[in-house]
Amino acid sequence: MASKKQSDYSSENEILDYLLRIGLVVFVIAILIVLVFALNFSKYPISDSVGDWGTFGDYVGGLLNPVVGLATVLLVIISITTEQKELRASLKEMKSAHEATARMSFEQSMFAWLENYHSQIQGIERGDYKGRRLMQHMYFQSLSPLMTVALGGRHLSIPVVLDSDESANEAYIRINVPGEIGLNQMGKRQFFAVIEYQKLYHTHKSDFDAPFRTLYRLIRWVDESSMAVGQKWHYCALIRSQLSWVELVFLYYNGLIRDGEKLATYANKYALFDNLVSSDELIRWAANELTTCPPELRPVIRDGGAPWPYTKEAFSSSDAKIKLGLPSDA
């Protein structure tokens, strides 16, 4: 309201300023007209004839009326132009207010959706574990590098290296077999890990199905909005920042099974697994090797021989931004 009053006051001052200027010009022209007449006829005495004064009035009016008419037209044009500027400014202000309101409404909906997702995750409970802590427990029992190296019951030349306290979460894998043989060996580890996750997911599908679908639909909702690409990236990055590393691990594997494979599209587009590679050595290997090796050399790592769904953009914000046409350091 204050802004509108200020705008009206500014418009009125602008019109008044033009009115004074034009009025001054008309006044000066009128003085010049009288002076020209006086200089040309100053040798004659001032007439007391009504006809002479009528002729003088016709002279002044004949010259001054077009000037006054032109000044009037100019004032009308200035008034219309000023009103149009004011209208455009008002429309711009209304548009900005509408966009701000729409953005606020969008953010409220997004965070409410995220809160719903977190509530669903926190509501998962098994014995002494619940929520993210339960997911971490499942990870250590089934999906950590320490566990995935032993999956499939085959001895491969892929040793596990542990830290001093032998924490399963800190375990990582080193490949000591070069070339295609090493690629196939690690591919088998990833294949067994996907199968293990698939069993884990279907055992607890009633727990994980709803939150994962909620998160997928939230990201799709952001992607399908009418916002600019940069804004979509911003909100998807906010969503990603609300997810813990173990949630991202579960989402990574969820995109490798049929129930969650649609997620891969958005993971690739918005770098959903950025920084995840530092949390799990097997995922780090997959991000570095499976996304870059020639398709004909890529080992099968999904049940039924489905293709590897992730691109390098899924694990790198810089690459994803470049592909979206955004500055890589934005």
C-alpha cells in the first residue's frame, strides 16, 4: 500500500513538473508575441478604437492558440504516458508479489512433503532400531563393503581393508586385478549387492514403499513445475541436503531394481548421489567405472540383465549442471 501511494505521489509530481514547464514555455511565447507587436508598432499611439483592439486580439489569439493547443496535446500525451508507466509498474509489482506468494506456497508444500517423508522413515521400527538408525543397521548387515565382498560365496582377489577398529562402515575394497577381469569381478560384487538389496526391500516393502514413492513424486513434482531450470536445481539440491548418506545408499540401490528404476532419471538430472561415493567404496567404484566403461564391456549388475541406469551426472553436481546449461559453480 505504501509503495502504491509513493508511486501515485511520484506520478502527480511528474505531471505537475511537465505542466509548469509547458506553462512557462507558453507564457514566454505569449510575451514574445506581444513584444514583436510592440516593437513593430511602437511608433503609433495606443489606439482607443475597439476595432483596433479586436485586431490585436485576433493577432495574439491567432498566434497563441495553436501554441496553447499544442501544449494541451502534449500534456494529454504526457499524462497518458505517465499513467501507462504507472500501470506497468503496478503490474510488475503485482507480478512480483504473485511470484513471491507462489514461491512461498511452493516451498511450504515442498517442506510439508519432505516432513511427511521424514515421518514415514522415522515411523519404520524393528526391535531396538527405528528410522535412519534401522537403515544403518540394515546397511551394516547386508550392503556395506565388508558384507558385499563376501556375497555369492565366491573367493575373488578383492581384499577388504579395515580401519583400526574394524568398523564395517569404514571398510572399503581395493581392486588388485587389472583390466576387464577386475571389472567383471567387481561387477559380480555389485550384482550380488543389488540382489541382496532386492531381498531386503521386498522383505520390508511395506515399510519402504511409501516413503520412497513419496520422495520420487516430490522430485518429479519439482521437475514438472513451470519454474526455471535454475530454480528446479535449487529445490532438488535442498531436497538432497535433507537426506542422510544411508538414505541415499538405499535410494541408489532402489534405482537398480524394477520397483524404483524410474528414480534414476531424476538422479541423473539433479545429481541425487553427489558426494555419496565417499560413503561406500562399492558405489564409488560403480560411479567411476560403470558410468564410463564401454557398454559392451559393462558387466551385468541388475536382475534380468537390465541396463545400467545411472550416468556420471548422478554422482557429480558439476557435470549435471553443465548438462542442464547451468554454471557449474552456481
